[in-house]
Amino acid sequence: MKFPLKVSGLIDALNERVGRIIKWLILAAVLLGAGNAIVRKTLHMGSSAFTEMQWYLFSAVFLLGAGYAFLKNVHVRIDVVSGRLSARGRSWVDILGILIFLIPFCGMLIDMSWPLALKAWQSGEMSQNAGGLIRWPVYLLLPIGIALLLLQSLSELIKRIAFLRGLIPDPLAHDQTKNEAAAAVSDDPPSEAR
């Protein structure tokens, strides 16, 4: 199990690095959007390319960040159910969810989106808007982002199995502690009314 855990660590490091890049993409999208709005309102000029670049950046953040979100355990989770389970129970639910739903879903999306990106690249597909951008880079974000999510799902699967075998501590324990600390802060007693 040492080799799979090493692979898991490499996948985690990859998605951690992607997450750091995404933070800069968010800043770029905000600055581009603000600049575009200022130019449009003050100079009464617009640019399809800048508008499309803004949604390309948003797409990159959303799609490339899926694996990072899974790594940090900030993805959508049904806490009403998982919060009532033991750490071992949560791990079993995660394993089944990864195997039954997430891995097949990722495989299907990659299979369907890769030809779309390839076709757009081969044809040189452009935006229909005047001054618009080429489309293949934004189409390529889908299979790349889902591939990162697929890799992270394999990493999480390895960690859950290793936890159930007693080889590593609960991979979600640090998140549980963080959530409990946040809940304690928000549950402070209200100050007395005067």
C-alpha cells in the first residue's frame, strides 16, 4: 500500500499546485471584468474578446478547481447524512460514491468532451461574436478539469482504503476539527441586550 499512497501524495500535490494557480485566475477574472465594465461605461466601448476572456477564466476556475475542491473537502456533501456516521462509515460511503458514481461520471465526461475539443481545434472554430476568441481552449478545459477530478477521486479512494486498513489517520479528521472550530465560533452566546 506504500506505492498507492505515494501516488496519492503526487496527485494531491498536483491538485494543490493547480489550486494555487486558480487563485490567480480568479484575480485575473475580477480585474478583467472590472476593467471591461469601466471601459464600457466611461468610454462607451465594448470588446467581445474581453468579455469572452472573462468567461474563459471563470470556466477555468470552475473546471480546473473541481479536483482541488475534492482534495480540500469543500465539495458539496450531504452533511445531514455523513455527519451522523462514524469515520469508518463516512469512508465506506465515500468509497462507494467514488466507485459507483464519480469515476464512471468522470470517464463519461472525458469521453464525450475530448472529441468536442479536438474537433474545435481541427476546424479552428471561432466565436460567432465579432472580435470573438477561438473556442478550442475553453472546450479543452472540460476534459482536463474532469481528468484532474478523476485523479483526485483515485487519490481519495486510496486514502479511504488506507484509513480503513489502519495505515493512515482519518483523511477527513482535520476537516472535522476545522468544522467543529467554526461551529464553536458561530455558537458564541449573544451579548446581553441593554
